[in-house]
Amino acid sequence: MSRQRTPGTLVYVMGPSGSGKDSLLDYARRRLNNFHSLTWNTSANIHKELRPVFFVRRYITRPAGSGGERHYPLTMEEFQRLRFLGEFAMSWESHDLRYGVGAEIDYMLAAGAVVVVNGSREYLPRALKKYPALAPVLISASTEILYERLEKRGRETVEEIRERLAGVSMEVPDIPGLIRLDNSGNLEEAGHRFTELFTRWRQ
């Protein structure tokens, strides 16, 4: 007999541009894919002892193939329409782009899944109001490393990079359960520490 499911866990990953959030999420996704399906359906692993994990793809007003994370590209008009229709569980603006997390995460959480989202530090207070039990993970890196990574990816001008780095010092409340993870060094090291956290979240 399977155990009774309690509501799932929302893992809210945040950090400044260049901190390596996308790389860490990809690393964890590849490692965890050895143990379970990453494709959501209403009965996925519902009778398993370990909770399923789902890495949510965001909706962004950025063209496909523009680099960075895999996302659902939308025009500004499409984004506004979906938000009006209540298709987003969370949405925010950053650096002239709009970001949305689909409302389907609420069904996943209700079924007891671990749901991983690429969040925003600025949006965290609002996320906490809606999901007070979320698991916050703050990814960081040294300013020198951030600049080097932003310059290497080639998506911003020098002025835009400086603007992004100006937000590095944004304070994140030291809320209960906040996990701080430095990703200044080897991805394998930070990726291993990040992936190990799922052992607890999947119980």
C-alpha cells in the first residue's frame, strides 16, 4: 500500500544573472533523469515511494534560439493575454522582459510532486505569500565570475552587463530554510551539492 501524499514542494531557485542557475538546473535534471520520468502526467509516479521531480519551463518574452534557458517564447501581446486568462501561477518583469510560470504547477504540487522553478529574487516576497512553504535556493558567484560569464555569453552590451551587475547586491531576506549555494567554482561541485538536496525534498 502506498503512503498518503501530502502537498508537494516548490523549489524556488534564484540568483543574479551569471550565477549559473541554468547550468545547475540542467545538471540536476540530467542526474535525476536516471531515476524517474521528467514528463508530467496526472498519475506520474503517484504510487511511488519517492516524489517525482519536475523542472518547469518558463514563458518569456524573448525569441526562441536567443540563448540561455529553454523557454516558451511569447510576444508581449501573447504574454499579457495569458496572464489575463490566469494561465500563470507567477509572473514578473526583469530587464525589459516578462517571465511567467504556468498555472499547471498547482496541479503538480497538489499531487505531491517536487516542482522546480527558475525564480526571481525581487519576486520572492510575492511567491512566499502564495507558497509559504516553498524551498528557497539562492545561487551566488563572485562579481568577477559574474562579469566573465555575462561577457562570454554575448547577449548584453558592456552597459547592460554593468546594469545587471548593479543588482548583484540585492538583499534576499534571511528567511527560514533559505539555502545559499556558491557557484563560483567548478560546476560539478555545486551541481552535486544542489542535486543532493533533492534527497530530502523527494521524501
